[in-house]
Amino acid sequence: MKKDTSRRLFLKKAALGSAALTSAPFILSASKGEKILMERRYAQHRYTANDQINLGLIGTGIQGIFDTKAALKTNGVKLVAACDLYTGRLDRAKELWGNDVFVTRDYRELLERKDVDAVIVATPDHWHKTITVAAMKAGKHVYCEKPMVQKFEEGQEIINTQKSTGEICQIGSNGMSSLGNEKAKMLYKDGAIGDLILFDFHSDRYSSEGAWQYPIPPDASPDTVDFDTFLGTAPKVPYDPTRFFRWRNYQDYGTGVPGDMFVHAFSTLHYIIDSVGPTRAMASGGLRYWKDGRDVPDIAIGLYDYPKTQTHPAFNASLRVNFIDGAGGGHLFRLVGTEGAMEVGEGYVKLTRSKIGSGFGGYSMISFPEATQAKIREEYEKEETENRKALLKLGETIFEAPEGYQGSHYDHTHNFIQAIRGKYQVIQDPSFGLRAAGAAILANESYFQKKAINWDPQAMKLV
């Protein structure tokens, strides 16, 4: 991105004054600290029996339930089948969605059903590729939870299967389709922050639940848990309910902090700036507090290099997650540019525009005679008077979702359902999903190998 291109584009769009085309007029006319409501209208359709989408849920755990509840908010969607390896979760599926829901511990039985149009794959990460590929080959559309894959090399099979079958495949970083992301993307394209130089992200927690110490039900046993099937291609170990119910804590089944949390940040970042990803990653961290048998860090720090492309200049990214934040936790997603910064959430964007300090104070002037100092200040003031006419309105503008906004999870599953109906395109297809997962998994590679890792974001493979 050429120097000053973003600023010129922003000024040009501002001069047009078209609210339909750009956010720039709003920012120019907004008072300092003004709040502006964002807007999104979903088309309302009447649905017949032929329009109904029947869902099957594979993995009836925490995220699977939240995904399904979000999907069912879209008209004409029904859950007809559920699969899980723990019988208690199958009982829970019937409690939530009725006794007529078909339940099984074998995902293949669910995929064989003719009444299932689409599936949500919300299993542990090491099962994502196998089930997603099998589902598309069985003629089912797929909503696959993030990260799309546990290992880099699994991604191309999902991409190729989607292309060969033509089935819809949406990757489930649920914040992707949010109103906040949509507005941030518009603001970035308008040049609201100038040229991007830094992406800053942290998401810290301070609870046992937040650190994946999920409850283990008292009836868990080799009879109620199909542990051997859960292991899949992972190393064989004796029955261990902790590994089953807290699988995120183990490299054999999950992708640690990067695959659970970094991947959300990369999905949103890549969407906003139309990026395919970084070329280099360096990671640090450690297991500092939650020494409960897990073999992944509870503090993860990732530093990334992004190359210059047609949509963004070269910039750096800094990501951090801390599961033992004594300050109580917190979250930040911020794009920092040469002329401003955007803090982005699912229902808001806080845009701050500033003017770089170009004057001279006592620190740098102290070595000059007072007469010379006066001449320097005089020249500076003359130059500033000429530039002042072109200055944009500075300060902070906050874009907020309207009251009643249903949230990003609804947005993302709605996008999936409407893509099945041919009304939308998926916002996070398998190639997009692999680039987000790949960037996240780079942190694991770097951490465990104790070195920087290079990545080809176009070809989606290690270098």
C-alpha cells in the first residue's frame, strides 16, 4: 500500500458525502466521543416444507450446543439427529430438542440418514478432518468448528473434498460474521486508520473453567464413554475421563491456546484486511500455573510477520493469552495504523484518529540559541497553518450494534444456513479456514521446536 494512499482515499470518500458508500462522512461530522448505531437487516422469507434444513449435530458438547442453538434461531431449521461418545450428552440432546431426535454414538449412522441435510462438526480437533470429509462425501453440508484442522497437512483434503462434492462448508469461528467485523472492514477499506503497522491482540482469563478445567460427570465410566473411539488416530492410552472431558489440555487431541483462541483473532484480522496470512511466526510462553497433567502452555505469546500485499502494507502482529491473569482477565483486538486505531468487538468498533506529534519541544530545542529556536518555531507554525485545512476531525468515534442485536454466533450460523439455500456465499470457506488455522498452529510449532517457523500463506504450507 503506497504511502498516503489510505488517507487520500478516506478524504476523497469523505468529500463525496455518500453514507451508502462509505463511513468517512460519519467520522468527519461526528462530535468527539459520538456514538453511531450500526445497522444490519436480514431479508425475511416465508419457508415451505421444501425449504427446511434438517441438522445433525456431531459432538454434543459445549460448543456443539451453542452452535446448534444459534443455528435454530434462523427460520426453517430443525435438529433431527445428534451424535456423541458420552451417553449423558445424548440424553441432554433429547432434553433440549425433544425425544424424537435420533441419537447415536457412531457418527457414520448419522451421516447415513436421508433426513439430515447438514451437520455441525463440534468434536475434538483431531476428529475435524475425518468427519468433515466423510460428511461432504455423504452429501451433507458442513459447519466445522474452528480450528478447521489439528495439523497443517489435513487442510488440503478438506479443501479438495469441498471442491469435488460442491457441498457447502463453513468454518466456525463464530465472531467472523459479526456486525463489528463488517463495520471494521468498511472502515479499513476507507482508509480510516491510514496504513496498518501493528495488530495487537490479547484475551486473558482468570478462572478454572476458562482454563479448560471442565466438570467431569459422576456417571463417567468405560460404559458411558466410548473412549477408544474418542482416541481415533491419537496414541492408545487406558481409559481416562480427564482426557475425554478436558481434551483441550492435551496435544494428542487439541491445538492448545493458539488453536482455541488465536484462531479467532486471525479469522477476524484476515477478514477485515483481506489477508491470506503471515509468513513467519515466533512463539513463547509456558505452563506457569495449571499444572494439572496438561501438556500445553497456559500462557502463549505469538509474534508474526505479515508481508506487503495489494490489500495491506507489511506489518507485525502480537498475540497473547494468559490463563492466570491475576488482574481478572480482559480482551483486546486492535488494529493500529499510521493515522488512527480501531478496537473491534462483535457488536462495536471504537475508532480513534490522531495527528502525529510533529512540533518541537524543549527537549530537542535545548541545544539551539534562543534566536534559532524562534525561527524554527516560526517556520513550523507557517507550515501547520497551510496543512490545517486538510486535517480530518480527530478524536474518538464509537460504532455500536443496535439494541436487540442477536450477536455474532447467530450471524455466522445464519450465513451458513442461507448459503445452503443459495442466498449467500459462505464467509469462511475451507481455504480461509486453513489460513486462519495455519497461522494459529504456527505458534505451536514455534513453541515446541523453540525456533521461528516460516509459512507460505498462498500455498498454505510450511516453508
